[in-house]
Amino acid sequence: MINEVLDQLTYLKLKSAYTYLKELHINDSITNSDLKGIHKILNREVIAKEENNKLYNVKVAGFPFLRKIEEYDFDFQPTVNEEKIKTIANSNFYEEAINVVFVGNPGVGKTHLAIAIGYEVAIKRNSVYFIKFNKLITILKNAYQEGTFDKRVRHFFKYKVLIIDEVGFSKISPLEAKLFFQLIDLRYTKKSTIFTSNMTFDKWPQILGNDEMMTKAVLDRILHHSYIFNIVGPSYRIKDKLKHSSNKSK
């Protein structure tokens, strides 16, 4: 029991209490019953700290909103393999630098699934960061113009999982495509990235500066080690309307 309580004090970084308890134990000035009581009290603090540590990585991830896998309506989107999504979320795919790519029309739940997987990674006390594609490109371009590109790209490299949302909602210049490639190349085989896009891969050259070779290089690195989900189905935004319309027709 004494060792368990000392471990708790170490975890909670209570150095003075740790030293004092050891002295009490050496001098036989504390009973086992006392230790059990202290252990019970400290255990509540340990649990609270562990929960705060989990939530810290969620708070700093930059999620625009929180979504969990169990909140996704797989019956509404049957083209999404529920078991595969859950398996990925509960795995250590990020330790193997495997990417996850969601492709589909607007509103089918790509961002929901990306955040849900990112959330599961974050509560395991891993660094996760969410950013819109357009915002990422703007940051990289500004850093390039200011001469701080290497520092900025290293910043985005550090995250265990980087979520890049809405690739394809606007086109970028050839220069911006090269800057994007450098980030993808840096993370390739080292860190996991989750992508969402409303554009099929054959249309990505239109996004990336109409540069076929650059696009091929980007896609090669994204898709080489990846899970790909092509979501075909109606938009969640009209889900309730579809149900309402169905009920009225009965």
C-alpha cells in the first residue's frame, strides 16, 4: 500500500508530501488503515488529472465542433463501413503513419468522421490539429513570403495527426501547390494526416495549380499508406427534410 500511495504522490507531483510520507513510514508513524484512506482520497485526484490530460489534447486540437463516431448515422450513409471506421479509430494507425481520406459530396459527413477519429486519437493524449485547407494554404504562403516557411511547416509537421478539411473548395496557385507538397512530403511515412475532399482524385489537378506532375507527387504520398472512403449518398443537411417528405407521402 505504501508504494501505491507514493506512486500517486509522484504522479500528482506532490514532492513534499512524498518525502513526509516516507519519513512517517520509516518511523512507523502511519498505519495501513491510514494509508488506505489516503490512497482512496488521492485516487480521486489521479482520476481527475487523467481526465484533464485527455481533454487538454481535445481542447488544443482546434476542432470547430465535437463529433463522436456513435453520433454518425451509418444507416443514412450505408456506403460507409461502420466497423472499418471504428477499427481505425480504436487502432494505433497514427503510429504507423497511415493516412485517412474521405471523399464525397458536401454534407455527407466527411468532416464529422474526420473529427470523430481525431477525437479518439486526442483522448489517448496524442497531439491532433484540425485546419481548413484554405486556411492552411494561406498560412504557408504568408510564411513563405515572410521567410519563415521552414519554421511554419515544421510546426504543422509536429502533430501526430493533422486533419486537413475541405481540400478542393477553392483552387490554389502553382506556388501554393508546391508549398502544400512540401508539407505532405515532410509528413510522408512519419505522421498521419486525415483529409476530407469533395473532389475525386482525378480532379485534384484542378485544385493544385493545374500541375499534373505536382498533383501526382502529392497523391502518391497521400495514398501510398492510407484508408480511403468514398462516401456516396445524400446530404445530412437535407436528412430531416427527406424524412419529413417520406412521412407526408405515407
